[in-house]
Amino acid sequence: MKTREIPHAEWPQVLNALSNLCHKAPLAVTVEQLSSELGDQVVAKHVPLRAITYEEKGSEARDIAIELGDDVSGNRLLQRIHDVSGVYLAQKDDGSPHSMDIEGEDHVSQARIKTVIRFES
């Protein structure tokens, strides 16, 4: 397994590629939020990833939005990470995603957080 920091200029391209994977075949994920200030929390477990996008302009610039859920159950969740400062992608030997770490800020408390997305096989 190999982990690399994604350069800021590549964030839109890499996140769009992950979103396109979701549209071809459902990707189940577990999302956790890690913070020394807020404590560690599981945001969602074993849910389909619908999309992951980077906002480049406007009032939500430098935010990453993670859309979770499915059309069958109607359960949907939008997890937004503000003021993102780093994106790291761990890939399996075959190139498929293993996990993604996103460093940013909690939208309510403004505490620094790391959001971890674990891709399930």
C-alpha cells in the first residue's frame, strides 16, 4: 500500500475520479472525524459514497463535500470539511483506493479535524 499527499492543484481531478468510480460501481465507506479538541467520532459506517467534491470558488472555497447515502433507503448525509489544508490518498497495490485523509476545520466549532474515509472492499 502506498500513501501520497495530493498536491492542491490536483484535488479537483482526484476527487472527481473518485466520484466517477462511485457512479460506475457503488463504493461502501466508513467516515470518521478525528480531533483532539472534539474527540474522535464515527460519522457514518458501511454507507455508499455518492460523491466527493472540492469547492474552488465562492463562499465555500477550499471546502470538500462528502455525499453519502443511497436512493433506495432515502438516507443521505452531507459531510463538509472547511478550510481544507491537506488531502492524502492511500492506495492498494492494484491502484484502488484504501483510504483518504482530509485535514481541515469542523464547520460548527472551527476546531481542526482530520476526516478519514475508509473504502471497503
